[in-house]
Amino acid sequence: MQIRLSVKAREQIKLPVLKDSDSAAENRYCEWCVDIVTAGRKKYFLVCNAYSLFGVCFPAAGITSAEKFSGAFIRELKTYLAQKGLSSLFETYIEGSIGKIDFCKTYNLHVRSGMNLLKQFLLFALSSGSSPEEINDRICSYITSACSDKKEYRIPKELFISEDMKKPAVQAVKAKKENVQSVQFYIELRDLTPKLWRRFIIREDAKMTTLGYAILSMIKASGGHLFNFELQGAATLIELPDPYGEVPARMKVIDARKVKVGTVFADPQTRCLFTYDFGDNWEFELKLEKVISDAPLTTAKPVKVTGGENYGIVDDCGGAGGLEELIAVYTKGSGKRYEEVKTWLGEEQFDFTVFNEKEINSCLTGDIRMYKSNYEGTQW
């Protein structure tokens, strides 16, 4: 059985740094992706099958070893499958693999790409006293609606018992390094003290949409708003087509899906402003620093963050000014305004100084895919 862990899940069960694995599981019922979701002050494991619409969630308290995790996961999965009338599948395809579990890194599967939004979706259910079966039902219903390539299955059970699941598990493909130049960027949020910045590298042949999605991921944006790139001095906007938007006078508009990073930044002196959410108006100065000929990037993983400072943005808080207020309110930690924002965010603490480069990079590939699905599959 393959158990593919996020960085947070690996740290919770105190495993050493994991390696990629290109070996396949025994079958598709034995390939699972794991992450951590926090509701209030409690942590939960979120475990989703890599090929189906099934997933389970259970408390992480006290589970600090691979053995304890395996036992808790198998118990939760067996119980839930029995509740759904699928005990025979557990006995046939899963039970025999319990004794040989392989822990490895998460790679780019369709379930993993939606896990960040799924965690937000689960917060209310985990905080409202729902039963384990109700919580697991919500996971499955969410994945059913979110996975665009599984729309033909109305309920998770239909896919779980389908012939698709009887097919062999797919080998994890490691992309080969290609001789394509990359560029190093520095990006910083305007009008915020303390600074919020990132340094990263991206392939020259990546589309501008990929650059946009990568920025959203590394600044912790939910992706619920439009964004664009403005080439300053060139009177040019690069964005996704917006049928309801108005083009500013004398501005040229380019479809971000049809132009590559290397083309836009062919001149290293190009000045660019990245704006996200035209209401809150998060404005970031984007600067090309240098071209790199031997960056370890592939088409599967075209972006890598190499530095940064502070957490990221908080959607719908009012832009840079609202974020400054949010930081001040949480720093004080009491009062009416603190109670309001605590209820709104669902978090008793907010440490803006946190910056975890490894975690950001582990989420980038999946997040880019998730944003692509959300933005390019949506009629704005």
C-alpha cells in the first residue's frame, strides 16, 4: 500500500524526510494521499484515495508514529466502507496489503490538487460536532463535485465499485530534466509593513497563467478573484479573458493562456505589476533578477520558491491595509475586534511571521493545477 504524505502529515507522525516513489501500489484501492487539517486547536488527518472519490478524516491527537497512523487509518477506512456497504471491497483489495505500507512523498494527483480547498470546506463540519460518518460523507461529496474528470459518477460509491478501480495502479512518473532556461523573480507586496516577499524561479517556457497561479499559491491566496499582469510603460495587460470586464482606454490586452514567461520578459528591464482581487487590490511589484541555465525544473514542476519572508495574504480582509489591521488585532489578542476576526477566520492565533519554504514548494504543483481548473473552467 502506498501512503503519500504532505510535509505537515510527515511531521505529525515524526517520519524522516521522505523520498519520491515511482513504484505503483498493489492496486488503485491501495494508493492514498494524506494531509493535515486544523479546526480550532485540533488537528485531523485527511486521507483521500488517489483514484476514486473516497476519503476519510480522523483526529491526529496522539498519533505520532507510522504504526499508530496506519492502525487509525485502517480502522477508520474499514468502518466507513462497512457503513457504505463496501466491506467486500475492503476484504478483497485492501486487507491483504495492510502489512506492507510504503510511506513516500505526495505527487501530482487529481485528489491532492484539491486538498487545500477541501480542508477549508471541512472546517465547519469538524467544528460543529458532526459524526465521523457525516464528515466522511462531506469529504466524498466535495471531491465528487470538485473533480472535473469524474463528473460521470453521481456518488462516490459508483466510482469505488467501477471497472476503473479494477485497473492497475499507475506508476508515478518522474519528469526528466530538460535543457530549458529559467528565470529568477523577486515579488513584493506594495504598501505593507512588515514586508511580504518571495524569490522564485520559473521555466521560461511556462505560460503566464502558470506564473499567476504559482504566485497565488506562494502568497496563500484562495484564488477566488481575478488577477492580471500590467507591463508598466508598455500600456499592456496580461490576463484571462473577462467577458464582463472593461478594457482601460489605450491599453492592449493579451490572453495570459497564450503567451510565455520568456516572451513577456525577453527584456530583463521589463517592469511588471501583478494585481490580485480588484476590490481588495493586492498589488505586487514583480522584478526579473536573472536568467538561470541549469535550474532543476521540469514541465511537471516548473516553479520553485527559493526565499521569502512572512506568511502571505488573507483573502477579503481589505487589502494591504486590512492585513496590517489583522496583524495588529491578533498581536493584541483581546477585545471586541479580536473576537470578530477570530470568529471570521476560525483561528484563535495568526502568526504572520511564519514562512515555510518546504511547505510552499510541496504544495505548488498541486495548487497550480487546482487554480487552473478553477479559473479556466469558470465563466467569470
